[in-house]
Amino acid sequence: MFFRFYNRTIIIICSLFLISSCNTTLDTQTINKYRDQSKKSSFKWSNRAVIGLNNLTEISFYNKETGNQAVVKETKWFYINKKNPGLLEEYSIHENNFYVKIEKLDVDVYYPDKSEHHFSSDVQNNSQRKIKKRKIIDGNYKYTVKIPDYRKGVLLKIVSIKRYSRPEFLSRLFIRSRYPQMNKIIRFRYPVDNQLNFGFENKENIDVERNFETVKDLATFEIEVKGLNSTHINAKVDLPENWYASLNFSLPPKGKKSYSWKELGDHYLKLVKDAMDESTEIKNLASSLLRVSKGKRQLIENSFDGITNRVRYNLDTHGKYAFIPRNTSNVLKNGYGDCKEINSLIKVLLEQNSIKCNLALVKTRGNAQLLNNYPNLGSFNHMISFSEVDNLKKFLDGTNTHSNSNNSYYHLIGRKAFILSPGKSRIQVIERDDDYKNEIETETKIDFNKTKKIWMSNGKVSLYGKAALNLYNKLKRYPTTQKKTLAAKYLQQSFGIKPFDIKLIIYYCENIEINYKSSFQESFLQVDSGGFKLSTPSVYNYNNTNRDKIIYGKTYFEQFNQKDVWIFPKNIEEVNSNSQNLPYSQCFIGFKKNKVYRQYSQISKKHTVSNSVFESIKKNQTKIMKAVAWN
């Protein structure tokens, strides 16, 4: 067995391995104990609407010849400190019968006047109300309980039992949740002769008590935390797995030893093997694309477009199809599919023309990614593909509808991908390709309008690569009549430009060109012979304010370049610049005759700075990379 310790270990009493059903009624002494706890918690977290009093999670792992299983039982006590209808007035739990089944759900409600309500999915006596199992779609079900007379002072006891028929989808349990907790215990039990890879990762260094012991043929690992403040796991950072404490698992679908990533990849490829169909329609499409393609690079481009133009994205969470793609021939015939099905089609189509292509699993941005030490299938929510031919290796995301094969992966740069290859499955970070672009060029012609007696600018903003794709994805969501309004708003938010006339000249996912007219009057300085503050257009704000926080509050800046030129009606005498070269960027400002140039280059490689440095940069951002040109 393998497990990771970071803090002290304290021995406690071992509990029974078997999971028992919950009692629906409690004695007065037990209820009074939790009411006493609620008073203490209410004082400590007086501003919180819901407070967790005690949370016990028990995970039990079993070996079976037909396939291993895991049972997760949660017993949670909550105190309603303030009435907030959006928080625990309604409790629901979901089931997908491909990998997890709800065996029991009990909800007990205790009121300040000592009255009670009891709900159960398995009614055993007349004091309980039935919790109905509602079918959402094929293979997916939902249990829901609405708490009657929801108000301050209510105590809730919620007990649920889930059975994982595919334990390889059980990935991690975060220690924190959306509610503060007085006490939280997680207990993991498994056969002592198993070699399981699991561990407690505690990079936030919370105070925790740990225990490990064996009794006969069972091993028990337990962690306990007291007085835990709430934190939504996605609220602080883009990489919650690098920040929040969690208990992580790598449970094998069969056998007594955790799988490696290679073994897990082979296991998943067996599950999806039957979906990789090569119908006559797919073969004919592959042949037609080969005839019109000059070289393998163009063949990849045409194959990507051939699928995305024929198959629209449609989310599929029906039972096993939430994790396993449907038959590729049927998907092409029907004209719709989800991420697994669209990228499986791209794989099959490319391999028809002898281009190696593998499927790859990722977790989209804002969600906890895999940890390398714990191979499991529960750390993913998205599938893409990975093509390899000669020296060209490219990630493709066929669900990024408004992109092409060159930039469809841009939104996943920096994310970990689980590349699925027979006997060679591996983890790889999605990096920028050699042809990656994230550039902007602006040109501003400044003239004096004699009629209006103000300085005017006739400008052009050209976006390339990721900068273009970001705007293109937004513009495609709106009808043509609203695109100009959205583009105008974009210019103001991103560059400080307030246009009164605007035209979209080039409109494509790799290149967008916007022409505009705006007032330049506020940038004119009536000092001495007069001059101009060259602060508009500003440096693209997206790359400075929309950043990804990495571990412990560090900030990641994207690779980015911007070139600007201002053209005046007469020659410039001098330029006073307060541009600054920073740890993550360089800026050059110069002039020649009637033109002023600015070139801004943001770090070419992944680079992080401390949060304090970033705040200083942000505070002085209005002073950075500006110039004053005197006539």
C-alpha cells in the first residue's frame, strides 16, 4: 500500500468495516448534543446561513472477481443559522448507473419546537416519507427532498450511501466544502493485502489529525479536521488541486493493485473500442479529403473542418454515454455528438489516411485536474484528440466549433492531458505549438477636424491568433445586427477606445480587423506648443487583468505581442516616455518623422510573479507603456 503523510499521526479507535443503515429517529440526548454544537458554531460563524456540525465520510473498497467496488457512506449534520432559500432548502443527489448507484438516502429534519420530519428512499415505517427517484434521462436519476418549514434553528441530518461499480471513477475528496464545518472525518477502509495508491495532499497545511491501523484483514486510514472554514473549491485559483487539501484515490477496476497510467489507458481503450467504427461513409469522406489535400498538414486541417462542419456539438450524459462515445458511424450519420464522439470521429477519419491520432482526456479550466501520483478516470470531464505525423504533433478539440485545427486547443494550453495510446498512455501538458500566435497591431491616424474643431482618430485594430479567437467566439454568439455593438464594447474594455463609427473588415477565427473613428480630443495637451498623451489604444487589457492564479497566489502571464503606431499630420519634435521594462514584459517606444511607435512583448515562456508584485503592477498599470509626443 502507498500513502502520503505530511503532518503528525495520532492513533484512534478503529471502527467496523461494514456499513450499516442509519436510524431515522434519534434520542433526545443526541439531538441536544447537536443543538449545543449549533450554538457554538452560530457564534463562530454568525454571518453564515448554513453551518456543518459533523461530517463523516466512510469509503470502503472491496475486491470482487466480477469487478471491484467501492461504497461511500456520508453522514452529515447541518444547522440552519439564517434562512436562505438557496442553501439546503432543497437537497438533491444524482445517480449514473454506469458507474455509481444510490443505495440509500435519508433526510431527517429537527425543528426548534421539537417536531420532526423524516424522509427516506427506502421507507421502513409510517414516520418516514418516500423520497422519489426521478429519471432525468436514460441511465441518470435524481433524488430530491424539499425541506418543509425551512427556517433558522432547523437541524438536518443527511445520510447517503453510494455504490461505485467502477471505482476507477472515484478520484478525490476535498476537505473543504461550501459550508464551514465544526468537525469532519474521512475514513478509508480496504483489504490489507491490497497495494493501493492513495494519499492525503495538504499543500494548504491545514491542521489535521491522521490515523492508520490494521485489524485482521482490514486496513483503516482516517483524517479528522476541526473548525474548518468554508471555501468553494473553484473560488480562489484556476488550479484547485494545487491549493486545497484532499484525499486522493487510485482504485483499480480489477485486482488488488492500483493501475499505472499505462494500464488505466489500456483499460479505457477497451471500453471505447467498439465505438471506433469505420463505415463506408467514413471511408468515402476520408478518400475525398485526401484528394483535395496537399500534404499531411492540410489533410489534418481538412479532416478537422470536415467533421466540425458535419457534426454539431450536443452534450450527452445518458448513462454510460457520459463516459463512453457512441458508434462513430451513427454519429456521422445523425449529425450530432458530444466531445467524445466528435473527437473519436476525427481520430477514425485521420487514421483512414494513415495519420496517427490518439484520444486524450482533460479537465477543463476552472476544475481540479489529475494529480500524477493517483491514476483514475474521475479526474476528467472532456475528451480531445492528439494527432502525430512526422514532426507535427497537434492537439485538436472538435467541440471548439468556431476554431480550426490550428487554434482549437488554445483554451486548454497549460492543462494536463491523458493521452490514450495502446501500451503507451501517458500524461502530457498541452503546450503552445510552434505556429502559436497571440498578437495585436494597431494604427491610429490623428487629424484635426476643422468643422467640429476637435482632434479625431481614424484607427485600425488587427487581431491575430488567440486574440482573434477570443473575440471571434464572442461575436459568433450574436446576430449580425449586434456584432458592431459588441465590437465597440470590446474596443472600449480592451483598449480604452470609445468609437462612434466602427466596421468589421476581416472576420475570421485567426484574424480580425476592425476599423473605427473616435475622438482624440481628451489626449491633446495644451501646454507650450501642444502635444498628445499616447495612452489610447492602451495595451490589451485582457492579458493583464484576466490572468490565471497558480499555486499560492502567483500569477501567470500569457505570451503576447502588441505593435502600435500613431500617425500625426506633421513631424514629431520629441517623445517623453515613461515605459517600464518589467520582469514579465518589455516595452519600446520610439519615433520617426510624423510617427510614434510602441512595441510591447509579454514573456515568451510560462512565467509567474508573486501576488504582491502583481498588485504593484496593476496599481501602476495606467502609468506603464505610455508616451507624450510633442509637436
